[in-house]
Amino acid sequence: MAQQENQLDPVKFSCSICLDLLKDPVTIPCGHSYCMKCIKDFWDEGEKKLPSCPQCRRTFIPKPELLKNTMLADLLEELKKTGLQAAPADHCYAGPEDVACDVCSGRKLKAVKSCLVCLASYCQKHLQPHRDAAPLKKHQLVDPSKNLQDNICPRHGEVRKMFCRTDQKCICYLCSVEEHKGHDTVSAAAERTERQREMEVSRQQIQQQIQDREKDVKLLQQEVEAIDQSADETVEDSEEMFTELISLLQKRSSEVKQQIRSQQETEVRRVRELEEKLQQEIRDLKRRDAEMKQLRDTEDHNQFLHSCPSLPPLSQSTHSSGISIRPLRYFQDVAAAVSEVRGRLQDILRDTWTDVSLAVAEVDVLLPKDPTSRAGFLKYSCEITLDPNTVNTRLLLSEENRKVTHMNQRQSYSGHPDRFSKYHQVLSRESLTGRHYWEMETTAGGVYVAVSYKNISRSGGESKFGFNDKSWSLVRCSSDSYGFRYNSIQTSVSGPGSSRIGVYLDHRAGVLSFYSVSGTMTLLHRVQTSFTRPLHAGVWVYYPGSSAEFCKLK
């Protein structure tokens, strides 16, 4: 009896509608059984249709009367006592997205495995022979697959157990001796083993890259924290220093104000005292004048003569020479002195503020690599124009100040302290920081392509590009040679001759590179240094008739 119980399939006692063990089982005329409620609900939902069996689709006219199958009900009650349970999830029926068992008849159950040898899929029940029968145990079972037929050669109907490495496709054995004869063929299993080995190598590399990237991410997160902390500290320090400067200026302003008021009080008091003395002298003089007038009008000669000698002599005023006053000046000299201090402070701020801005702009944690193609360089292209205030009088500017030509006759430029007075040079108007790329089209020779600080000398030997520590220059010497010069030291450079020279500047990284540009770009010389100020593009046109033009790249 126990053996029989073990052989009972719960699916046979399950309702195909609710997939649970039958409850109040009823048997319809076609012989299939259902829960009474399930079949009633099924037929009620399709009132406008003829009653039919959910499994075999047989229709019934008239609608059958549903009566409980007492024998089946009693059997189910007995079986439940012996432990029969509802069908497990593996025995559920296959839906549209599932792989169906190829052995099941009627409504098919979901497959739990597919066999690559049989090229069929099996539910749990029909898979059992593959687990019990010795010959079938050797078959390769995989997760249910809808694409088993892809393993069959459409030409020969054989299983594709071979792989053609020449054509990179799975084939059957007959294909290997016919149309793939002479090709590099191996078994599909061998090819898989090889590719799995390669895949494992790739996975190891990927896993190593993941670890490296995770380390990089951690470093970047730490860098963000460091940047935030540094920025907060710098802002706090800057605010403190600017507050000190403002406090110092306010203190000096208060001191000047106090000094002015104190001096004002002293000078006013001194003037008032002098004024009071003068007023007293005026009163004394008026009194003497009245006495003299009264004596003058006396008619008695004897009285007049008697009184006249008794008059005291007129004393000389200490201010009789007059008072010298500077009208409308007074404290204007103080205002002029303050104005001069203000001008000096403005000059200092203007001259040094570039350094502050440059220091802020050059905070660049992630320094990019130099571009490897012209397209990469063109991302940093900039338009260069020449500054008329710096151009030597033998040079003629044209093409919207992008081209310069060495002339025999001097040009009529106005005087300017920034103008190169001796050598035929000119600087760009643009101040360059950050990353920039430009190209210059030159004549055959005698043109120095340069970059320079703006404070380079404008006269004497120190003004030549490359002959000081404030400029770098490259000149084409022959068809395949160039000369690079910095601080009067020349370096010979070989490279393909080209009339077009490209210049790449990464101010923050301290990189300055010169390229020969034709069909391709060839690096001629690369400088790695530390730039301390903004740079300007420059050009020195040595020979009369020679010219150079900054190209439009956008």
C-alpha cells in the first residue's frame, strides 16, 4: 500500500482550473473532473458561449447538471489522510512564457529541464527516466530552453556537436566532412572549454579592473573630502585676511580722520587766537583814533599843545606785514596723499590679482593626458590675435591682426611702452592660462614660433624670444630640422618639414608642445616645466618678406 501511495501523482487529483486538490469534485460528460465551484465560475464567465470543458474543449448542449462525484470525493478524503498534498509548484501548467513538457498530453506542464541529447524538454514526472535509467543519465540536462531546435543542423538533421573556427559557427559532423572540409574544426565541447578558459582570464582581468576602479573611486571620494576641506579652510583664511585688510584700512581711515580733526582744531584755535589779538588791536587803535580826533577838535591852543606831547607813541603791530593764506588748499594735500595710497593699492591688487585668480584656476586635481589626435587637440583650439601695442615697427599686421609680415619700410605706429623696439617681434593680445591649442602657418624659414610672459623686456638682447627665462621659441632651420631655444640654450630637433606648426599649452600641468602639422601631427619638442604667470603667444619674423599667420581652427 505504501508503494502505491508513493506512486500516486497529485496532479491526477488536482483541478486544472485552480491547480489545487479537488474540492467537491464533479465529473462532466467528457469525463474530466473539476471543483464544483471552479467549473461553475468558468461557465458563468462565458454565459454567451456554449458550456465547454477547459481541457478538451468539448461543448455541451444543454448545459450539464453538476452533481458531486461521491466516489471521487470519498477517495480524496482517504488519500488526504495518507498525506497526499496539492501539486508542487514544479507541476504547474505551462503558460505562454514557459517551456512546456514535450511528453505531456492534453494541457502540458512546465518543463523543469531540457535535454541536449534528446532535444526535448521534460516536466518533473517525465524527467524521472533521465534520473533512473543508466543510459539516460549520461545525457546533458540544462535549464528549460525554447531554442533546442537551434542545435539541429537544418541541412543534415544532425545535432551540431562540432564547431568550425574558420567560419566561427556550430556545425554537425557531416558538415565538417563536406562544406567545412579542411577547415579548423573541433568539438563544440572543446571550443567551449577553450572559450571558458579565455572567459575566465577576461573575468579575472575584469575583476582586477573592478578592484582598481573601486580603489580609484575610494581615492576620488577621499580627494573630494580633501578638496572640500581645503576649500573651506582657504575660504575661512581668505575671509580672515581680507577682514584684517579691511580692518587695517578702516583703522588707517580712522587715524587719518582723527589726525585731520586734531589738526583742524589746532589750526582753528591758532587762527582764532590771532583773530582775537587783531580784534584787540583794532579796538585799541579805534580808541586812540577817537582821542586824537577829540584833541584835534580842541579850540584852546594851550590845551592842544599841552595834551599833544602826552600822547604815547603809536606801537608797531606784530602783524603789520600782513597774513599769508593758501586759499582753497588747506587739507587738499592730505587728500592727494590718500589718493596716491589708493592708487598704489589699486596697482598692487591689479598686478597681483592675476596671480590669485591663476592660483584658483589652476586648482585641477585630475590632470588630463595630452590629446593623441588632431581632433583631440582641436577641442582646446583658441583664436589668437596680435597686439598692435607690442608689434615692432618693421612688422605689418593684417588679416584682422592674425597675420604679420616683415617689411622693408617702417610702419607708422604710435609710441607705446609695450612695443618691441629692436627685434621684429609681437605678442598676442590674449592672456593664456588653462589648456589651449593653436596653429601657425609660416613661410619657409626665419619665423620663430614662441610663447612668452608679458613682462619680457622690450629692448636689448634680453627681448629676443628664447634668449631669456621668460620665453620659449621654435624655429625651422631646414627641410627636416628645427631649433628649440630657452634661456639662450639651443636644442636641435629633427622632424618632418611643414609650413604649419601646432602649439599645445597646458598651463596647469606645465606642458608646452610643438607639432609639425601636415597630413598627420608629429611631435617636435615637448617642454615640462612650471609656469608662474599667464603666457602670451608670440612670433619673431626674422627675414624681410617672411610672414606668419595664426590659423582659424573653428
